[in-house]
Amino acid sequence: MTLPDHSRAFAAFVAPARARPAPWRLAAGVLIAAGTHLAALLVLAHALGALLPGQPGPAAALASGRTPAGAVAVLMSFAGLAAGTLVAARLLHGRGPSTLFGRGPRVIAGFVAGAAAVVAVWGAAMLLPPGLEGAQPAMPAALWAAWLPLALAAVLVQTGAEEVLFRGYIQSQLAARFRSPAVWALAPSLLFGLVHLDTATHGANAWLVVAATGLFGLAAADLTARTGAIGWAWGLHFANNAVALLVLAPPGPLDGLALWHTSYPAQDVAAMAPRLALDIAGIAAVWGIGRALTRG
């Protein structure tokens, strides 16, 4: 992947970060963001324990997102991550919230275009093997439709929080201190991949998931640099997660909002490898579309 030097739009996006670019400030800010996210998860766990005292089974299902309400709650808890990032940017860098998004029209236009690119690519991919092969109904269509508006809002919060942190905050702060894309694009993408490492859920596929997620991070970093806003990255992330969580998901954590389940778990190497390969091809396709529609 060839990443551009600072475009005029990206230079404007990075400009607010240049006032206080010290790496220690960024490190402290990431810790603040992570701490607020952890606090939100602890509040969620405490609330579930209070609502369902002495019922570990239902409480565990909610906490792991294996029910619609649980999945929405887990995704909404990412509001803590977003809040922590905004607080860190203000306290440590003197940056307002808008500086982590980019210009409003660019964010909106990029979000819509990015989401549309994913829908087009994944719509076509579903027609290819493995596609919907072996998919099993996970919930009645009417119930799924009833949950859909809240589910989409929850995915919007979750993906927006991650994009504000990784592309809006970490990438821009690194770019203010280091000119090389090897730092400001690769470093947050590697971190983005590693925070998705989950051997308990993905088993032997865990590092393949990290690789696919890291590649997505690179595509998002590039499109953020080309446009000077997180809109494209957020749109790609939102639509990708909406498909993965709300349409077809392996049985396991955060499957509570899926219309269909795969016939195999996320730990099944033989079954998941082709799907992960398709994921990587899809990332490359939407990144190519994004580059074609944006200017460096």
C-alpha cells in the first residue's frame, strides 16, 4: 500500500495537533481513553449484576452480547471510549471535539461514500462462496427488524468511538510529531489490529483476524490522510461491522443482533480461513474504490 505524504487536507487536519505534539501526551491520552472505556464496561457489568442477581447464565449472555439487549449495551459502552478520547484531547492537547473528526461536510460525504462502497462490495461478495452458504436463522426477521434501528445506532457509536481514537486522535497526533507514514499510519493500524486479538473467541484464527483488522486500519489511515477527515474510515468501519454483527455472524460473543449465524464457530480454521480471505479481498476492494474517489 502506497501512502501519500501530507496532502493539503491532511495538513489542515493535523494542524490542531501541532501545538502539543509530545509523545508522552499521546500516551497519557490513550490511557485516559482506555480507562474510561474500562469504566463504562465495569458500570455495565455492575448494572447487569444488579438487574439479574443470582442469575449468572442470563447475566453472562447479556454481558457477552449474546442477546439483542446485551449486544446493544456492549456496543453502546464504547461511548466511554469516545468520551475519554475527547477529554484527553482537550486536557492534554487543547483540542476541541471537531478537530478529531475533520470538516463536517467532508465527514458526512466520506461516511456516506464509504458505507455505500462496503454495501456494494459485500453485496457482491455474498453471491460468491462462502457467502451465505450454510447460514442458519438466528432470530425471526420481524424481531430483527424491530431491533435494527437501535442496533444501527449502537454500531454507529462503537465504530465512531474507535475511529475518533485511532484515526482522529492517535494518527493526527503522531503525524504532528513524525512525518513518515511508517509511524503515523502503520503504528495506529498495528495497535488497532492488536486490540482485536481474542484467542478465546477466535482460537487459531486469532492472528488472521488481527492481520485483517490491521489491513483495514491501513486502508482507513490512507483514506483519512487523503481526505483530511475520518468520514471515509468511519463509513467503511460502520458498514463492515453492521454486516458482520447484524447480518451474518459466527455463533459466539456479540452475536445477539445477527439475522443469521454461520454453521461453524469462529474457532473453525477450515471454515473461517476462506471467509477471512474474502474479508481481506473486500478490504482491498473498498480501499481501491476509496482511492479512486478521493484525492491525495
